[in-house]
Amino acid sequence: MLAADLFSFVIRVRERAPLVHCLTNLVVTNFTANVLLAIGAAPAMVVAREEVAGFAPLANALSINLGTLDVPQTRAIRTAVDAASGAGKPWVLDPVAVGPLPFRTECALDLLDSKPAVIRGNASEIISLLGGAASGRGVDSTAATDAALDAAQILALRTQAVVAVTGATDYVTDGRRVISLANGSPLMTRVTGVGCALSATVAAFVGTASDRDEFWAATVAAIAYSTIAGEFAVRDAALPGSFAVAYLDRLASLDQKAFEKTLVQRDIVSG
């Protein structure tokens, strides 16, 4: 894809400030909200089951993260997803640690029937969603992203969702098209919440799409922008604590020229 076309989604987010309804895990709530604010979106952490049905249709997109899942949250998530879907609002699923843990795996598989716009996970999570052997270690993947590429394409075709497998190299597919992205920094794995916040960023970008046909490009743009910001943040900070601050600053300030110059992408022809 043309870098300028991808950056057009950044401009949309900054101009429209999409409202992103987040049901995310307890560990990353604050960082996720700050990331959304940094890119120009508006975060909302409305989590009570009694409120989510009324709020989800008001948002531009919904982000669901299973990181610290319990029974009350599963009920709130189901209510929010049903409300967002009923209102025609896109939602993003982050299936944290599915595979080794049956409770969250069952929840994630059940949610797939509700047609997420995007599924974003690491390689182990994506393989597990397709029924492959669980290989993750908690929230960490023990598989390389390219090992999950076939599973991602099949999962995309089955669910009609865009599937993003993120790691050292990121892959985004809608089952027909596949693109790889190779920006970022290892320090992005040393700060709690960067991956989870990425799913919310995807929701913000998807929330500006004019129709489902744009969900793939919006997802590519969100991941490209986030990883390039991480790559630039390393120039400002070499350790995790300062990197977290520098990352927020770069998300807020990265311009089109730097984005286009730095983007590393490759279209993949699937067999």
C-alpha cells in the first residue's frame, strides 16, 4: 500500500477524534487511555454491564481485551459486543493468553460468532483461536509470527474479520491480501500495555473507516503508525521507563514525512 494512503488514516483520527469504548484489562487501562489520547482519539473506559449496552452504540468503535478476564467482565463484554454489533459499530478482539487457559479460550471462541472487525493477537493466540495446539506462555507467544500466517488467513476467511498477527514482524490479512510490516523496537515488549494499547489504536483507526472494505487498510495503518512511533521513541530513550513517555510523545507528534520515509512493508502473495 502507498504510505500516503496509510497516513490518511492518521489524519482522520486526528481530525475526527473517534470515541473508542474500551473493555480492557486492569493492568493497562491507564496506558491504553493515554495512547488513545496521544494519537488524537477519545478513550472511554465504561465497564459496568448496566451501562455498556447504552454506551457502546455511542462510540465509533469498541475494543475488547481479555487480559484480566472474570465472570462479571465476560457478561459485560458480551453485552457491549451485542450492543455495538446491533448499532453497526466495529469492534476489535484482543484474545490475550487464549489457548493455555480454557475459560478465556471459550469466551474468545464464543465472541468470534459476533463478527469482530479485527482480531489482533500474537502468533500463539491466533493459532489457538483456530484450534491449534496451545503454545503460549501466559501473555507471551512462543511462536514466531510467520508460523501463524496460514492460521491467520484461514481465521480471517472463517470469521470475515481482518486478522493481525503482531510480533517482531507483523502480518495483517483479510484472507485474500497479506502484508508484512517490519518496524518497531524490542523495547516495545518491555513496557506493560503497548500491545494491548495497540488493539485500542486499531479500533480508533477502524472507527474512522467508511465501510468494512477499509478495515484492512485501517488496521495496517494503525500497526504501521504505532511501530514507527516506537522506532522513533528509541532515539529519545534507551530504557523502558523513559521509553514509555517517549512513545506517547512520538505517537502524538510523528509526521507524514517521517512516517513515509521509515515505513517497511511488503505485500505477500499467498499460495
